[in-house]
Amino acid sequence: MDSNTGRPKGPARPDLSIPFLKPLPVRLSTLVDELEQIEASGVFTNFGPVNARFEQATVDQLFGGIGSCLTVSNATLGLMLAIRNAVGDNKERRRYALMPAFTFAATAHAALWSGLTPLLCDIDPDTWTPSADAEAALLEAYAGQIAVAVPYATFGNGVDLTRYDRLSRRHGVPVVIDAAASLGSLDDTGQGFGAGFAQPIVFSMHATKPFATSEGGLIYAADPDLIRRLRAMANFGFDTPRIASLPGLNAKLPEVCALLGLARLDGFAGLVARREATVARYAAQLPGFTFQRRVGQRQAHAFVSALLPEAAVPRRPEVMRRLAEAGVGAATYFSPHLAEHPFFEPTCVRGDLAVTERIARAVVSLPISDTIAPAEVDYVCQTLREACQ
């Protein structure tokens, strides 16, 4: 028993603090021979041979050999390219990009950079992904004015791609899936999330994501012609050498970053599985907290998010303070939600966001890393439980 509190003693506090995010990409120092080969080749970017090997290996290992993919220097640029291509010349007639309010700022920024106005919809109370009913209501209310739908696969979760294929066909609205943290997630059939989907899916390879490199992104689609077009757009719109025939920018991934991605593929499935086991350990020790319902067979996790018990929600700032004082890194993704950001509030149009607002008020995001120990998870859980009492 603890002589001060009279309660049973729990896990001892670790000697070091537990950071919210602990990036651990493959060490370049273990790839000296490969780095020397890049130097000897004289090819450092421009979709070089290492990048080509990485793209093909990714399709083979993560998407069952189906479709094609394109690396980009970061996922935000990937979203910008995919949205701009989807919009084409329709942005004068169709000015809105339909997306959830419960997402990262990059999604809205990418739409704004493409000349569109984010149209914010509510989310599902269980999966925290875009609500089908909320999307349908806005598609009806803004019929003929929506240029693209940009659903977010929240926190690495999956979304129903069959539904989005139907939505796209029915309303004549192209779809770009923002799947920033979902590389490594599996759909209901056990294939990599997105395998076989014809429209673009954008993944992140940022250092804080499960598929950690340093910086980078990946656009996947089952349509190879779409990937070829996006590749030209990522290279200044050069569909033929040094002749710009498409809208473009520079989004190419350097060979060194592609090398990190190629090395990350080794053992990646086991890494995702260990992170999922960590989430299960959190859920088992936090009764009364609400966790996201998974879509598909496996969810890649950059961190774990849960909703505080109702009684603790008004005290969330104090809960966060107590976690910090105990050496536990935590965050509140995505609170504030997009409609509450000072930049987006006057630039976005919002639908009814009742579920978003409820979840954003209650969410707390807890640490996961490739090296977090079970005892550290236990300590985080006990600290959180006590902070909520």
C-alpha cells in the first residue's frame, strides 16, 4: 500500500519521461554501403533507381502487387497534387472540397492551395471517420458545387472505399483519400488498405508515422495512368522532358529518403502488429474510456486516442497537466478541430458538427512508439486513471 494515499501501489515511475512521439526511422548509419552506391551513381533525386525499387517493393509488399504508387517529398504535397488533378478545370463551377472537420490542418491547406473552399462535415461517433449521413446531406445541399471529396482515414483507421466509389459515381465528384497514418493498415480482406481502389490515396512517411522515414509521402492508385499523370505533375508538369503540359510543382523524393523507405519495409508488418498490441494493452487498462472502432483487420497507429470518461471531460486541462507533471507526453488530436482554427474559421464552410465537437472536447492522445515497454504503458494508464478521479 502507498502510505500517503492508502491505495495499492502501481507500476513505478520510469526513470525517464515517456514522450508522446518518439521517432525511430531506420538509421542511415546502418546503410553506409547503400549510401555510397547512391553517391557513386550520381543520381540523387528525379525518381532515381532507388526510388523506383522502393515504389515497386511497396506495391508488392503492402498492396499485394495491385496498382501503382508514386513517392512525393511529403504527404501535404501529395494531397495538393491529387486534389488539383481531381479538380481539373471545374474549380470555377465547383468551389468546395468536402472533408471532415476532425482532421489535420494539412487537409484543409491542400484544398485551399488548390483554390477550393473546405466544406466541413461531421464524423461517425464510433469510427471517428467521416459520417456517411453528414456527407450525403452536404452533397445534397451543395449539389453541383462540390469539386472533390477528401475523406480522412482517421488515426490510421480504414474507410469504406466501396461506399466512396458509389458516392463518386452517383454525384460525379472525384475522391482523394487522406490516409496519412494508414500505411500498414489492412482492409476486411487482409489486403493493404486501399489496394485496388482506382482513385488516389495519399499516405505519409513522416518520421512520426508508423512507416517512419524522415519526411516523405506516397500516392497509391490502382490506375497506372493516373499515377503516371501525377508523376508528371510532381515534376513541374513535365509530361515530356522539360515541356510543361500539366499543372505542376516539385514534389520529388530524394534517393536517400527512398532508401530509408526501402529499408523500413523489412519487418514493417511486425512493427504494426506490436503497436496494435500496445493499443490493446491500453484499452484493457482504461475501463470507462471510449476507443475508436477499427475498420478492417488491422489499424496502423502513430499514437492511441481515447475519449475521457464523461465526468472527467470538463477537467481535461487538469488531466493533461497532471500527465505532464508525471512525465507522460500526451496530446489532444484533433482538438481544436478545423472549424476552430483561427485561420480556417473564416475560410471554411461548416455543416452540423455536433459529433465532432463532442469528441474533440473529450479526446486525449497517448504515447506509442516502436520501443515503448509494457511497464511504461501500465504507468501511463495508472497515471491517467488517477488524474481522472
